[in-house]
Amino acid sequence: MDVLVVPGQEAARIAADIVERALRTKERPVLGLATGSSPLAVYDELARRRRDEGLSFGHARAFLLDEYVGLPDEHPERYRNVIERELASRVDFAHGAVQGPDGNAADLAQAAADYERAIAEAGGVDVQILGIGTDGHIAFNEPGSSLASRTRIKTLTDQTRRDNARFFDGDVDAVPRHCLTQGLATILDARHLVLLASGTAKSEAVHQMIEGPVSAMWPATVLQLHPHVTVLVDEAAASRLQLGAYFREVRAHKPAWQAW
């Protein structure tokens, strides 16, 4: 696990570099896209590179991490609409190249299985962008989630709904109670995981993810089992790290040939 303590804009640039490398070196790259606040600066940087440098997404596919259950198709916070607004409409993905789980399916279990199959048939995810919740959830895998879980319906905790109320004009009751989410094992199948976190509120979750024991109580700790993870955190999010000085030394002395 590479842990980089960097300012937010530098974190966005490094994450965008990782995505760009996949876009430029792979014939049919597959991206994993997260929503929430953490990846927004990354999407802004990727859109800028499309506009100013001609970076193309036309040969790529993308899969969303999760989707709310029961939001109307036109709701602005439906994650397919969020990704369309924040990234897809600003670059050149082909029509239908960006997929998400169907949170309005009549059979949610079947929709989850279909989504797993679609990711597998695409060849798996090359670069997966991730955020982390204050309780250590990634995607919508809440504390207590199986470390071997696959895409499925989950019930959101009150904490997650409170955290996400900011996207619903502060109305917790407007935040759906259920979602479809990629499971922890599904996320671990991606070849490169890139997680971004900022702010003091995320510091305990970041500490547990990197330095705590692997536990379903802090779902993000499962990333310790993955061979290629890049964690990008600002000083506030890194403030609880016991090995912070070591992570800074690693970055300062990383061999030039060794990419993040």
C-alpha cells in the first residue's frame, strides 16, 4: 500500500495520472468510478486534460461503485446522473460505456448478479477510484459487511445517511435507506485501487484502514490484502497515522522507475 500525504490538488493530479496511464497504455481500459466529494477534483482534472490535452475516453468503459435504491431516474442525486454531470458529459465516453447497478430494478438480487457479470465480461476493472466514509465504509459496504461480499443490496447506516444528507439539502429523510453496492471482494478484483480522503473527520477511518487490523468493523481495512493500492490523503486526514513520518520517507526516496 502506497500512502501519500499530499495537498488536495496534488492528490487529484496523481489520481488523474494513474487514470491517464491506463487510458494511454491499455487497448480497452476499464475504469471504476466513485461518487461523493472525494473524487470530484480528480474528475475536474480529467475533464481539463480532455479539453486542453485531448485525453480520450472513447475506447474506455466505466462501472459505478454503487447506486441508491428507489430514487427516480431523473433525480439529480441518482449516481448515474451524478457521474454524467461530474465526468461523463465532460469527456468522450462512447454511448453506453458508463454503467451502474440498477437501483430501480424489479428484482434487485438479479440486478446485482447481472452487474457482477457485466464487470467480469468487460475484463475487470483496471483502475478503481475510491473514497472512504467516516465509519470506514468503501462503496456502500457498511461496518459488518462480509470481506468476501459481492454486489448486493445493503441497508445504509444512520451515520452514512447523515453524512450524505448534504447532497439532499440537509434532509436525512430524503436519503434512501437502501442501495446496491459492489461488494468488498468485487472491489478487490480491480487491478489498481486509488483511494482519496481529506479532512479531520476521515482521520480515524484512514488510521484504521492503513494501520488497524483487518476487520469487518472497518470495511476499508480489506484493502490491506490488495497488492496495488494508492492512498492519497491530506495532512488532516493523515493526522492519526502512527507511521506518518515513515510514509513521508518512503515517498521522498521512492525509486524513479517505480510508479504509484
